[in-house]
Amino acid sequence: MLRDGVYFFGAANLYIFVAMKTATVHEIKQELSATKPADLVELCLRLARFKKENKELLTYLLFEAHDEHGYIESVKKEISALFGEINQSNLYYAKKSLRKIIRVINKYCRYSGSKQTETEIRIFFCSTLRSSPISLHRNPAITKIFETQLKKVNTVVDTLHEDLQYDYRKELDRIS
């Protein structure tokens, strides 16, 4: 039972649990602006050691953010490789593999933060799925995966510039 930051387990055993309060983004920004550059490097390196995702984000920011087109092409190559690994003998395994690919896509789109990058990657996924030997209509879950990605693309395209919207709408019409 939790009471005032303290966990109680039975009458004889008392365990104290003090949760560390997480700072807000504003507080972190203030503290980082007051930190020396050498200390910032140490903080970034320490952050990169703890999670693979942190290291991947730092890699994107340091090495790939300046070349968004190259980043998109590398993500497309990875998606193509993942499509090549799909076990098509059973639609259940194909569905699981497609969900794995979508997790990878979501991660890379989050790293970039660019709506145009997200649109291109998701359109590539949809066109690759459409041209793959996986039957979209034999399994309702796979159909739903495809439709959900199309819906996400349409949502993102609505936020883009009119010229880009026109180009992406033509690609979406070709896929649908």
C-alpha cells in the first residue's frame, strides 16, 4: 500500500519508497543552458549509454539530420530489407512482421520530426505492402494495418504545403 510516498508491506516490514520528481522540459532547458559545454558532452554520452533509442536519436541528430533525403533513403532500404524477411507462409506471421515494421517506421518518424519525411516513409510502406505478395484482403488485420497507415498519411498530408499535398495525393491515389 502506498501512503505519502511510503510503501507498507505488512506490519513488521516497512519499506520506504521515495520517487524522484521528474523535472519539466522548461526546468531541464534552464539547467542545460547554465551547464558548461564539456559537461554537456558528458551528459549526452552518459544518456547514450543507457538506452539504444537515445543513442539512435543522438546518431540521427549528429550525423543524419543535415541530409534528410539520405536519411529517408536509408530508412526505405531498411524497410525493404524487413519486407524481405517477412515469413509469408502464414498470415499470422506476416501480420506480426508488418507490425514490427510499423514500430520501426514510428521510431524513425519520431526521430526526424518532419511531416514530409513521415509522409514519404509511410507512403513507401503502403506501396511496398501493396506490391508485395501478401494478400491484403485475406486477413482483416492486415487490411486494417494498411488502412490505418493510409489514414495517418492523409492526416499528415493535410498539414503540408499545397504543392506537396498535390504531389502526395497523386501518390496516394496510385496506391489506393
